[in-house]
Amino acid sequence: MDDAILTLTPPKAARGQQVTIVIRTSLPWDDDAQISNPPLNGALTWWAYPYARPWGMRNEDGTVVRKVAVRAAVRVDGPGFHSIDPFHIKVKGLEVSTDIARIIGVERDERDFPYPISVQWRFPPKTVWQGQTIPLILEARNLSYLALASSASLTQVPAGLLEEAPGYGRVNTRPYETDTLYDVPMAAWLWTLGEPGPFEFPGARVVVSGLTRVAPGFSLKVLPLPSSVSQTGAVGRFRLDVDWGKGPYKVDAILSLRVRIEGEGNLGVLRGPLPEITGAEQVNSHSLSSYLPDPLGYKGWREERFDYRINEAGALKVRIPKWTWFDPQDTGHVYSVAEQIHTIQVEEALDEELLSSADMLLGADLFRYRSLVFHGRNPILYLLVLPGILVLTALYVFRRFKLRHLSVAFALPL
């Protein structure tokens, strides 16, 4: 197969600009040259269809031989990486083909940039589950260097619960010919929708490297959760752990019970199981949590702590209800932890008449002393009296010494 050299002028063009295509072949000139109109890929439009014309190639002996050349032109209608499929040129049974012609289209405000910079949503979902927390990453594509957004904001507030996730998302790289292109996250959010149905997420405006770009919004459908998960609303992959102190417990003491949910999913909105204890009343509760953005929502743990005052002695029942969650991966699956019932032994409280002030303040178990019988045979009595005797003796000696000192002073002659 003979040679064909294709040239683009210019190889990078702004929106609305023309690109001229020139192909020089080694085929001998003929008026009946056949040229294909290859498909255009991307935002390109034929401005001038391919046509043949001769060009002169000088031989080594100085003579000029006419060969087949092809000229055409296309218009760039938008930014992006566009291409033209190979041209096929035939002359009297001879045929040559070109390689794919690649044209870079840019906006007018980025003429000085090597590649078109666009802002897009990274893999926006089309369907999600009710209560599922989904990460949404807004990225700038085709950067020739790493850059952060000067500003990023949504065009309006969407329905549901929306939380910012600064710093979430990795930088992706792609090769283009001899260069490396960067797709850099500009902003990220975590979105949770509590009702089924169709929803719209708004567009976003980003300023990066001095350029203002707008990413359009997108639509998605929220599927209803199975009825077995409606009480917990838990969507993700989780592990449940429940524990409390070892005791021993007494009536009027405080029993602290911890319910910990660990894993990845909608940790911010799910509802854990509520413990039930016979013979006790709840007096306090508080939450602790530690989680970070994750492809399934959040990854980490959430903990609920409940404080109960024990009212009865004997065997108390601690019941942890069945807890169910929904794994949204693939077609989805429901998992659960069976109901748990435990027994704790509670002792009677100490008689209030025997409680001292220290007992009331710090607890009877911490300060408990046996009563002391004070009489002459109790050696502890002497330990208590001895400090007083020592103090009195010291005062007596000090006063006698002071009186002697004064007497000597009066006796001395003036």
C-alpha cells in the first residue's frame, strides 16, 4: 500500500473555527480518483467535503511528477477530543489510507490552554434506594496540571439531606499521546433521600484556573426500601455490637449500656435498636460517632449509650430487639441480627441508715468503714489522744521559756 500524509491546520481550534485538511499521496494523478467521506466523531461538521487536486513531487533527476492530493475542511462546533476516521483514496486499482485524524476543540476563553477544560459529575447514579447515602463528586477534566477550584457552588438547594464532603475523591490520570491529563475533584457532597420517587439534582458552577464552567444537573429515581427495613432505615454493610459493664449491680445503681454500629453506609441517619431492661428506667442517653465519606456513604462507627437506674433486685432481663439492614449492592439483600436476651443479677442496696456522708457523696462501695468502739482497752483511742497531748506539752514548754526570758530582761541593769 502506498503512502498518504495527512496534515491538519490548525490541530487545535476554538468553537466555530475551521480546520483545513490536506492529504498528499504517492498515487499518480488521475481525474477519476475516488475519495471516501469518512465519519466525523465529536462536535465536527463538514465545511468542505473532500476533493482531489494534483500536486507536484520532484524526483531525484529534477523532473516533476503529478500526484493525487486531497483537500477538505471541517468546522469545530464545541470543545472536546474529536476525530475523523481514515480517508480511503483509490486510483486505477491502487489505494492508500490515512490514520485517524485527531482534532482538539476548545472554548474561546481557553485558547491558551492545551486541552479543553470541562466540569462534570463523576459517575452520577441513575437509581438509588430510599435512605441510601450517595457520594457526588464534581470534577474538572483534562487539566494539564493539578489545580483546585477557586469556588464551587450548586445552582439551587436539592431535596433531601445534603452534606458537604471536602477533600473526598481521588485524582484520576489519563494519557493523551505523550501528555498526562488530570481529572481533579473540585467539590463533593453526600446526598440522602428519605422518600421514593423521581428527583433532580441541580447543576453546579465552578471557577478553576480562571475559567468559569457549569456542570448541568441530572435526574435519578429513588426505589422504596423493603418493608422489613422500614423501622431501621439502615442501608449499607454493618456490624452490630452491644455490651455493658460486668457489675456487680445493686438497686439504685446506674447501668450503662452501649450499642455500637460499625461499617459503611448511611451511618448519619440510620436508627439502631432500642434496648429494653425490666426493673429499670432510662435516665440518660447520648451519641458518639466517627465516620468519613465512602463510596457507600460513610465508613466508620456510630455508638448510642443508654444509662438506666435499677429499681429492682433479682434477675433482670436485657432485651436487644432484632435489627435489620439493607445491602444495596447488586440487586440488594436484607440482613439482620436476631433478637438478644440477657440476664443480669442485681443485689439489694445497703440500708440508708448506715450510709455516712462519704457514702452519700462517693458511693457506699468506695467508702465503707467498720464502726469503732472507743474504750480504755482500744489501742486506737491512744492514737487519737496522742496528738492533743503533744500539742499541749509544746504549748506549756513554749510559755515557760517565754516567761524565763522576760524575767532575765527585767533583772538586767539599765
